[in-house]
Amino acid sequence: QVQLMESGGGLVQPGGSLRLSCAASGSLFSIYVMGWYRQAPGKQRELVAAITSDGNTNYADSVAGRFTISRDNAKKMLYLQMNMLKPEDTAVYYCNVARGSYRLNWGQGTQVTVSS
């Protein structure tokens, strides 16, 4: 089964940028619709961006125009470029399958903190 490992989080000031990466193992990564999720303290996990195997993207209204999801199927990598970050973007970010109810085992996520 595909395993997922997120990285690239950190502490950034409002208005700043971060690029998250998700490394996947296994041979089936390229067939999945993949997405980035986030979970803030006390809140449910939410899907913020998704990308099909051939690069079609979709974004939550809260991040549209600021975040860009991309993937490299040959390298089995998923990315999230986050610009114009806001304090409300503070959360643990995860990658996983983003279509239907099937999910891979969740990784540990990467913490993003937006604060001055």
C-alpha cells in the first residue's frame, strides 16, 4: 500500500509563503486523485485542495487564489504552494486520497503556524 510522508511546514508571518511536500511510496500513486487536508485545533479535518492524476485541480473557497496544488507522478510527489498565508491557515496539513471514501493510512502531517 502507498505510504505518505508530509514535510515543509513551519512558522511563518502573515502574508508569507510555504511549500509543502508529500512523498509517496508504492506503485499506485499516479492513479489516485490526491489532496491536501488540514486540521486545526478543535476542528474537523478538511480538504483544501485536490488534483487528478492528469492535473485538474480544485480548491476550497478559503484557499482559492492563494494555494496551488501540484504533483509529479514520476517522482511520486505531491506539493502545496501556499502564498499570502493567514493566521486561520494554522493547522496540521496532511496529504491523502481525495475522491470517494477510500483513504490511505494517514501520515504524521506537517505543522503550519502563521503568526507574527
